[in-house]
Amino acid sequence: MLKNKKKKFFSILAILFILMPNNSYASILTVFKPLGFIAAAIAHNVTNVEVIPPNGTTVENYYLLPFDLIKIKHSDFIILIGDQIEPFFFKKAVKYFKKKTIVLTKIKNIKFLLKHKSNFKKGKKKQKNTLQNKKEINNISYDMYLWLSPQIALESAIVIHDMLLKSMPQKKITIDKNLKYFKLCLSKTNKDIKKNVLSIKEKKYFTFHNTYKYFEKFYGLHPSGQFKTYPGIKTGVQYLYKIKNELLKKQAICVFIEPQFHANIIDFIIQGTNIQKENLDLFGTAIPLVQDSYVNFLVKLSNQYISCLKKI
């Protein structure tokens, strides 16, 4: 089965080589839109930024199209998170075209800021970084939603800056100016958000997975809990009541969901309570790729928290 998929994949590539135009243009490519926001800030008036998949589509539910392969072929740089989070065929195409990549989780300053996944448990005894323990150390599972950390976003911007500067030294003034502007805007935005969330820091809320902990930790927000399994259309009534009872027990006043989930299920759960619901847009779906996209993304996300938690 896998062999047939690979054969089909490379057949498509062969056809595309024939159909592709010869002209190339500088671009930065990623599959996660918020990484595109960061890149767009540093690449402003320098080069263009492309994002696969299209707006409103999640990486998990997307398969590369022939036109996506053309984008990969024409791009100059690919920004990856790493640790198997990118789709298999995307990485396969990147490798096939021998594109220059930045793997963020391999950057020393970023690796230092990574957080473990919620189910990670430290051993009773501290492990030494020895050759014997290399496998265990390398197998530690990290939270890969890096763009939700303003600290990691800044380090990512610096990496992109250095990459562009090396490739396009003739545009040094613009590239340096863009990084300086990004730092100033990010610093101001962080101060504003921390001030704005002061009134909701003690409010109790739930999310349906532990995705937002980089953001919450940085700005001092504390969820009362998360549900590992999101209730779908076929979820049993018993499980829905279990969720409702847990929300009431923890005195949650808001449940945060994501736009792609079924809001009517949440309506059923919170029916007859004072619990509110609100969307958290993990990927900044409606935000265009412009210089201020990333700070706009942070502001919009913080406003979604505030909007729900200030209602009661």
C-alpha cells in the first residue's frame, strides 16, 4: 500500500517537472499559518510568504495537491517545526526538491523554551545526559504549537532574519528594519495583553485539549481543566453529562472551542447553566499574511479569552 503511494507520488512529480514554468521567485513556505505570520513580518518588502494548506483547512485533514508541489519547487526556504508534526508527503516533497529548511525545534534557543506535553512524567531520579540515556532523552515528547509562545516567535523571527540576511545581503537594511519593528511591536503587544487579562486571571474555564499552554503560561492564564476527547456528533449522552458535571464541579464560567468543532454539542452540554462558550482560533484563520499579522493574532486570541471570561 505504502509502495503504491510512493510510486504515485513520484509519478506526479515527474509530470510536474514537465509542466512547471522555468522562472523561479524567492519565497518562504510553511504549512502552519501562524509561522507564516512570523515570516511575513521579517520578509516584509523583501520576499513573499506562502502557506500550505489553504485558509480554513487543518494540516491533519489535508493532502498535497499538484499546485502545492509547484509552490514547494519554487520556494527558497521551508520553515518546519519538526518532530513528525508536518504531513508525511509534505516532508517527502521538501526532501525530493532538496529545499533549504529551518527546523525550529532544532534551534538551540528555541529548544530551551520547549514545554513537555501534558502527559509527560519526570522520573523520580534525574537522568544524566549520558550516551546510555540518549534514546530516552531524544524521545521526550514536546508541545509543538510553538507559535503560541511569544518568546519562541521572537527566536523564530531572529532565525528567519539571519536566513534572509545570508541569502539576500543586498537587502540588509530592510531585513534589519523589519526585525527591529517586530521586536518593538511584540514587546508593546505583550505588555498590553498582560494588562488587559489582569481582570480575568482568576476566572475558571475549560478547553477541550491542552493546546494553549504556551500562550496561557506567558500571559498568566490558568485553565481549570481540559477534556482529552472532544465530543462529536456520535458521542453518547452519558459522556456529555459527565463533561457537564465536571464543568459545574470546577465552577467553570466558559468553555473554549475551536471553529472546526461542532458548537451544537457544546450548546447541549451547557444548556441550563450560566456557562458561556467561545471560539479560540488556533491558526488565525481570518488574519491575512501582512507585516503585523502575528501581533494581530496574539491580540485576537487574547480578546477571545477576555470576551468570554468577562461576561460573568
